[in-house]
Amino acid sequence: MSTRELNREGGGNPPRPTPYLTAALLCERILVEKDNVKSIIRIVDKITHTVEGPDPPHVMEPFTHTLSMLVAFRRGETVESRQLGVVIVGPTGNRTDIVGSPVNFEGEPGSGIDVLGQFTMNIEQAGIYWFEISIDGQIITRIPLRVVYERIVKLPATPGAAEG
């Protein structure tokens, strides 16, 4: 018998209300004004790492990049503390926890929480990095970040080359 059938027949526990996700994004910067209104500056879903020179590496070398993240929930019928998690899943499937903290859903039904912060990411290879946003271990959404390596061969100017 499924959980839904148990709940319909009065057995089992009713499902816990889930808060509503209103925003989940990566950006360059978040401004927070005196009245607590937030402004998102330059939404980021792709990073192009460019290396130019006479013989740039064929494989991207690791680098760091600073990003900001906003995750916003409205409580709906949720009236208790929940565990917020954010995990980065790299192109090869390696997982890195970057947020794991309790969040309290209190106040009026339309109220909620905004979790924002800046972090420096170690990027070891090109590909898609997924940011999994979860509440109590249940994935609510995933934010993709595509990293592209651009290799530009630029030969030095030859002295005495013909000028046009």
C-alpha cells in the first residue's frame, strides 16, 4: 500500500507541508538595501575561462571563481525548522556540500527566508556543475553552471613583418 493510500485511509502520517521555492540563482553580486529589498546583479549560468598565448594548455588548468547565490523560500503552510542543503555536483559526479543549516519558517503564510552569500569556487575542469538545493534531504531544484574552456593561440608579432 502506498503512502498516499495509507494517508487517505487514515493510516500513516500526513505529509509535511513543503515551503515554496521563489528563487534560486547564481549571480555576480547581490545588493541588499536598507529596506531589505535585494537587487540581483549579473545572473551567471556560464563561465568562460579563456587562456591565450603562443602555446596555451590543451587541457584547462584549475582556477577559482567568486560567485553569489540567492535561494528564497516562502513558507506556505510550513511552520517549523527545516534543514536547507546546497551541494555542488561536478562534471564527474563529485559532490561538495557548501550549505547545510537549519532554517526557520515563521510568521505569516506569505513570509519566508532568503539565504544569500558569496563563495569562491574551485573549478578543476570544464563541464556542467549542478547546484542541488534541498529541504530535509529532498531536492527541490537544481541550478546549472556551465564552465567552458577557451584556448586561443596568439603568436607573438614578428619584427619587420609587412605593415599594411
